[in-house]
Amino acid sequence: MVYCYVGVRASMTAELLARLGFHSVRVYQASWFEYGNQPDAVVETGLNSGTDPEL
């Protein structure tokens, strides 16, 4: 699942990922603009205490 603020960059990213062989890519069309404006939206702030995956 890819997203950005309104969906434009997410769409371009999804296209690139598909060309690179990732076939299960989905775009959250309304992206952050829709989700972040919901009054009950769960938003994590600060540093993530999890571990970063090794690339």
C-alpha cells in the first residue's frame, strides 16, 4: 500500500514498483488528505520504537 498527501506521487510510485516486479501494489487513492482529516484518525507521532528492517 502506497500513499502520499493526495495520491499523485503514490500513483507514480505504484507504477514504478509494478515495473520493478511488485505485482500486489495498491494505492490509497485519497491518501493522507482524506485519512488525516478524519477527526478520529489514529496518527502515530514521534520515533518508532520498532526495529528497522535490513535492506
